[in-house]
Amino acid sequence: MEMRSNHAKLQVHSLTKHFGDLGVLVDVNLSVENGYFVSVLGPSGCGKTTFLRIVGGLESVDAGEIVIDGHPISGPGRDRSFVFQMDSLLPWRTVWENTVLGLEISGTVSDDKDRAMALLKLVGLSGFERYYPKQLSGGMRQRVNLARALAVNPEVLLMDEPFSALDAQTREVMQTELLRIWENGRKTALFVTHQIDEAVYLSDSVVIFARRPGRVQEIVRIDLPRPRPLSIKRTPHFIEYVDHIWKLIEKDVTAPSNVCG
Amino acid sequence: MLSGVHILSRARNRSVWATTPQLSRRALSFISVAVGLAAWELIGRFLVANSLFLATPLQAVEALGNMWIGGELQRHIWSSTQEFVIGFLIGSASGIAIGLAIATSRNAAAIFNPWVAGLYSTPIVALAPLMILWFGIGIWSKVAVVISVVVFPVMVNTESGIRATSPHLIEVARSLCATRWQIFAKVSIPSAMPYILAGLRLGIGRGLIGVVIGEFFGARAGVGYLIVQSAEAFNMPAMFAGVIIFAAAGIGLTAAFQALEHWLLRWR
């Protein structure tokens, strides 16, 4: 099933953002086509999370504009949903109640109930509907976060280092799980990470951010076949991509970062 | 085969005592209470054998039975129950409402905060005589006392609970396009629940004190009234019977409320 059509789903025009005197993002321009999985990669402090939050409508801009399906955004919207880092579940709500939170807010729980149930099954949490977050492992919680974000059926899925708090093994499992789930519908996805192998493994393209000020340094297209088994990480082709990207960001990562005053 | 690491054959047996610490501690508590009551009984019977100053537990229980048979105990309990229940319901409902208002509206905060600051640490029960003067010696003066002591802890806790809502969870709701009201109803209120319930639990204890104090200053019936009347008549068994009723009410209500809290906060 080929769901990609060659039109720009998400466009970022001359985006600029300052925190005080500090230029966090300067003149970021980007166009993401429909159905592509794009990672935003860069050292800490390069503004990649701020960038994602702006696309999500959670942060204002100083200049520039975000356009989704031809419409400029002005805040959070039903066309986007966000997967945060850890502990974004409401602890007093069960797995099911967390999954349908977005549907409850838009008043469509009864219409979309079947799809939400199917999503819980897709993320592998059938039978856990009545569990509370404290009863779940970190990986399971991120599955619920993913299901909650997908339940509102967004046009663009935004993920902010969703696996960064997981241990290394769980993280790899969740990467393959994310790809499996993503293959089922292929929504346009923006994924922020600072791990090169994660970005290469998941993405069609990796957008590399440089810092001070935050800007797009380069876009690397990842031509690896899908679906991608975890073993692809040990192929020479994959390792070449990782090495290539590492060389691109090495200077930025090893440069002194704590210049105070 | 020398890898520097090997598996130990068996875990050592754990101490027998370690398997039942809870049970033995519960027995310890029980023994403590039993010894205390027995000592009280013995002291009242042999050391301070003067019924004008001290009644023994058995005498108090006997007084309870007699007053129950005579029907006067039910009248006192019913009176105090009405005062407590009506006062607690009105006091906690207005405490929650004002607390929510202060936490969400700067104007409401400006209106209420000076009063809260001034009255929160004031022993409000000191106003009990005034309440009797205003509302008479029927139940409503005591209801007023209970309201005035319950409202503050509930209000203060509600406010801090709403303020303690995680900004991150609010952002989660915002990212899903929640309105201000939806954020309030689906995030702030449930997140403040542990605080609100703790405030209500404090309110139970204070409300009971309010009933006693209110009835001390003027009443026609009630368990607090029974205590003053019996004390004035040097009827120590009846006085201790009244104290026992309040103690039982305090223990029972708090335990019941804790069970409710435990159930409501089962997600924690």
C-alpha cells in the first residue's frame, strides 16, 4: 500500500527564535513530504527540541512560519500530535483512559473507540487497558504515549526523544516497534534525537542541526530498504551512514560547549 | 574456566522472625492498648478510688449501656451527628469552592487571601461564644462553628493542590487541543485530589473538635453537652462515656475516610 504522494505536508519558512539575546534557531527552512519519516539530529543545545515544540504549536516564534497542508499554524492543532519524553501519562488514568484522552478532549470517544482499541492492540497493550501507569515499565508507558498520539489520527506525528529515558535494550526494541507501528499508516513523522544510529535506523531523511545559533547544517537521505530488521544496524551500508553523520557533527559535538560569559 | 565469576550454590535461609514482622508488631500494639486499659482500670479501682475524679473504663462502658437503655444517649448522638454532618458538608464544599477560585483567579485571590492569612492560624473556635449568641443554643450555632473550622484546611489544601499541578501534564493536554476548562477538569482537579482529600481528613478532626467546643458553650443536647453536664454533676462515668463516643467517632471516621482515600487514590 503506497500512501505517499509527492506534496509537501510540512513546510518551515525562515523560522527564527530567540531566548533573550540567545539565537536558538536562525532562519530554518525545511520541507517534509507526505508520508516520510524525518529525524532531527544534533548535539544538545542545537535547538532541535525547541524546533519540534514550535512545530507542535507549544512555543511561539519570533519570525517565520510553519505551514501544514497549506495552512499556517497558530498553536496546537488536531493535525499534529506530540509524543513527549517519559512520564507524560496522567497517573490517575488507566492505560485506556490515557489512550482516549485526546478523543475525550475533541468529544469523539464514541466514534473512535474501535480505532483506539485497534491502536492499543497495535502497540501491544491489549489486556492492559485497566492498568495504571505506575504498574507499567518505561517501555510500556511510551507505547501508551504513542497510542495516545496516534489515536487522534494526526496528519503529522511529532516525537521528542521518546526513548531517551529507556535502557539500551528496551530502546532498541522500541525502535523496531515504532517502525512496525509506523509502517501501518505511514504518517508523516518528525523525530528528535541525539543518537545517530537511532536516526539512521528509523528515518528516510536525517536533518542535522548545528548549534550556536541553531540551524540546519545538512540533510542526509537514508536509502535503506524498508521494512528494516534490527540486524540492518550491522550492515556496512548502515555503518557508513552513521560514520558519515558522525563526521558531520563531530566538530560541533567536541567543541567546548560551556562558554559562559 | 577461570572467568573470575561463579554462581553460588544456594541462598542462605532467612530468619524465621523476618517472615512475620507485621503480625508480631500488630500483636505488640494490641498488648500495649490492653495493658493501658488494664492499668487505668486498676488505678481507678485501687489507687484513685474516688469516683469524683476518675471513672474506670468498665464504669464508663456501664454508663454508656445505661444511657442507651434510657434513650438519652441516642438523643445526644443524633444532635451532635446533625451538627457535624451539616457543618462538615457546607464547610468542605465552600472550602473546595473558595480554594479553586483562589487558585484560578487573581481577583478571587486578592479578595480572599488577606482573610485566609489572618484567620488561618487564628483559633477560630474562640468565636464559638459569638456563634451561640448569634444563632442560639440549637444545632445551628454548632453548625456554624463546624463550618468555620472545616473551611480553612480544605480551602488551603485545595489551593495548593491546584497550584502543584505539573506544568508538563498541562502541556500534554494543551498539545491535544484542550481548552482551559478541559485542562482544569481533566488535569488540575484530578491532580489536586490527594491534597483535597488530605484537607478533608484534617477537616474531620477539626469538625469534631468544633462540635465539642460549640456544645460546651451552649446547647440543649449533644455529646459535648453530655460531657459538660456530667462533669458539673461530678458524674465521671457519664463524662468518660461521652469522651469514649468522641474518640470512637474520630477513630471510625478517620479510618473510613482513609479507606475512601485509598480507593480514590488507588492509582498512586
